[in-house]
Amino acid sequence: MRPDIDLRGYLDTRLTTITLIISGLAVLGAALLGGLVQPFVFEGEIADISLTTFVLTLPLSLIIPVIAVVVTAGEWSDRSIQVTLLQRPGRLGVLASKVIAATAVVATVVAISLALGVLTTWFAGEVLGERAVFENLGSMLAVQLSVLAATFLFALAMGVVTQSTVLGLIAAIGVPFVISTAAVIVQLTGSAVIADVVRAVDLQTAATQIGNGDGEAFDAIPYLLLVVLPLALGAWRWRTREVG
């Protein structure tokens, strides 16, 4: 495995440069918006880290799928995968290498984003306002990191199984939106059976429950259906798909 090669190959492209610049501006804007405005709109002139991180998850929920899908499926879409596989025999090793590279990039982006969130919240509360609230930082991080990890794992699975940048991005971004919309509609119907069916594929809710420490055995089902099975099928396709 050579994740350094895949990492360098991902970073050394014009598309990646543009993507990272836009992503950086989006994260910076969310951190500034989520943190700096709080003392001016909330009673007591406080800045709460939980609100800042919530605002940060909005751009991250789009940035993470883009990174995960492009790293794992980009070479299939532009047909450069043939050169990669000729130079590096062992398809599953190449796949594992790309997964590691995607994980490294996403972890770095999330770490920088959270650090910006903490910094802007502290500045807003202690300099512009009266107080910065960090009492719930631990529980907040547990939930947010669990949700972001679920977002990454699903996007990774979609990139691996579709082996197409376009299809992978449509699935990684569109499916969670459809499921969350269905969950709201189901609540209005009051049907317990339909609610259980939707819950079985609601990865975001399962991740939130696990992050809160309220996870149950049922919450493992969305991970099995939306992460484990697609990754297994995708690994099989990586090993057997003809390149041409």
C-alpha cells in the first residue's frame, strides 16, 4: 500500500486546489458566522461552542462527501485507474491505500474546522461579548464527530461501490437528504412499522444516538446496510472489474 502516492495524486490537481480553496472559504465563513455573531444576537452576550459547531457541520456535510468520493472514484471516472493498476499490482491494496488517503484528508479538514470553531467562539465570547461557553464541549464533540464520521463512511462506501464521481456524489449527498425528509414525513403519519423501516436506513440518526451514548443494537443496522454491504460489494467490484 502507498497512501502517500494517492494523497499526493489527489492534492496535486487543479480540481483539488479549487475544491480546497472553496472548502476553506466555506469553513472559515461558517466559523466566523457561527461564532462572531453570537454575542450580538443572544441575551447575555455569550458565545456557545455548540452553535458554532452546528453551523460548521453544514459545509462539512458537503465537503466530506466530495473528498471521499473523488479520492476513491476519481481515477475510475477519468480512466487513469488503468495506469495506476499497471504500476501498482494488487487492486485491494490500491483500494485500501485510497481509503487511508481519504481518511487522512477528511480528518485534517475536520480538525482544522473544529479548531477554527473553538477559536472564533472564544474570541466572540471573551473579547466581543461577556462569556464563551465551553461546558458542553465534550458531549458536543462526541455527537458531531459521530455524525461526521457517519457522513464520511457513507460517502466512502458510495465512492467505492459506484466507482463514478458523478454517481458517487449524487448518492452520497442525495440519499441522506431523501432519508431525512422521509423521516420527517413518517413522523407525521404516526406509523410505527414505516418508522422502523426508515430508521433502519437513517444513518445520521443512528450516529447521533451513538454519539449521545444512547445507541442500541438497532442502530447498527444502518451501518450494515449503508456502509458495510456497499463497501463489501465495492471491494468485490474493485477486484473483478475490467479496466478499459
